Amino acid sequence: MKMKKKKLSILLVLMLVMTIFTILEINIFHENGWAKGGQVMNNGSEKFFAAAVKNLNITVIYDNNPYIEGLSTAWGFSCLIRGTEKTILFDTGGNGTILLANMERLGIDPGKIDIVVLSHIHGDHVGGLEKLLEKNKNVTIYLPGSFPNRFKDGLKSAGIKITEVQGFTKICEDVYSTGELGTWIKEQSLIIHTDKGIILITGCSHPGIVKIITKATELIRDDVLFVMGGFHLAGIGKSELGEILRSFRKLKVKHVAPCHCSGDLARQMFKKEFHNNYINVGVGRVIQFK
């Protein structure tokens, strides 16, 4: 036990080192005829719409954008997906203490998480892992195969089961990884396939948000229902953002929820373009699919 704690401590140090390399906001969904074959409901601040996976919900646990008072914000991202075959934590934010505190306030039991998907190696996405593993070591971690060997070996030595992802990978029923995308910073995104189309969750979109969406549609060959996460558009000018918005429309993306590293200007422009199909995401936001 002491040896495992020591190895987890070493893992924490490695994650803190990787932080150095980190490159530094629900109206009712509605479209004419969209709800055919399903039910669209509203319950306070949450969203409900038809999906193949029953009672699916996504809870934002960690983000630098506020939503529910009393929850802590910090740079990074993490969300919990429930209702799929397995309960999945996508990324762990940058601080484990904040991650676990927000989980507790949201009534989330870390012991009930089955799978952790890490999008990429940056500390604001893997920094909360060590604290999470203190609460639940029975998870299976899906991480890009390009992660440093010392990171992967540290997890293995601590008795944590890992799956190294390179190409398109099935994680559980109707849930997939895009596989590693990008060159310098390799990153995977999460695909949930519903009867209304693709739900795509991104960490930081280092490979390019448009490229990630395009890849997801090539892999699943269906319409894109919902894209959420960090779009990595902070600092991008209006002209380039306009091109990206046009690409979203060309790709027929129905609903968007940019957060984390998307940038204030980008979020404003997405809100103006998508109107009621723009989802204001922050810590504590729950999006439900029925």
C-alpha cells in the first residue's frame, strides 16, 4: 500500500511537470420537426431531448466558466457522462481537490465511475487524476498511446488498468474515441452515437475543432447533434472565427456548447450564430438526453 501511494505521488509530480506545457456557459432544444420520434422536455435549467442511449446526462464538473453558485471554477475541464453502458469521466481538470469538492457538492460519487477518458497530456486535463484514484482505483483509463511512458508505467505500477488509444476505438456500447488526432499535441475526443446523431465532447481541440468534427462524421457517418467542450479558439480574430462558424454550418452541427479554452469572443459569436441552439456551459451545468 505504501509503495502504491509512493508511485501515485510520483505520478502527481509528473502531471504537475506536464502542466508547464499547457498552452495558455439551456434554452429548450427546438428545431422545426426535430422532435419527431422523441420527446423534448424542459425541467428547470436542464435540457432533455431524444437519444438512443436512454436517460443520458452530461454534467460539467470542472471548468473555468461559472454556472452554479457555490461550485469552484478553475482553468481546465472535466465532465461526467451517465446513462451510457458505463459511467464515464472525461478529463479530470487541473486540480484534484477542486474536482472532488465539486463532485461532492453535485452529489457525484467518484466510486461509481467506471471509465476515465483523458483527452491529452496537459495538466489542466489530467491534473485531477491522482486525487480521483485515491477514491477509486477500479477505473479503466483510456488515454492516447502517445502519453509519456513514465506516466503510463506509473499508472500500471499502481495497479490501474489502462487502455492505450491510437486509432478509432470502441469504449463501450455507442461510445467511441476518435483515436489520436493531431501532430505535435495528440488528442482524442469522445463520440456518443445516438438515434438523433453524434454527441461530440472535446478537451482542448488542439488538432482543430473543425477537423475533429469532420473526423467524427467520417468515423460514424451521421449528423452532428451536439458539440461540447474546449474549442481552443481563445485569441482567434473575428474573421477566422467567422470561417469556423461557416464550417460548423456546413457540417450541419445542430447544437453547440463551447467552454474552457474556447474564448469569450468565440462564445459570443457562437451564441449569436446558433441562438437557442447555443448552450451556455459552466461548472454544474447538466444536459440531459431522453
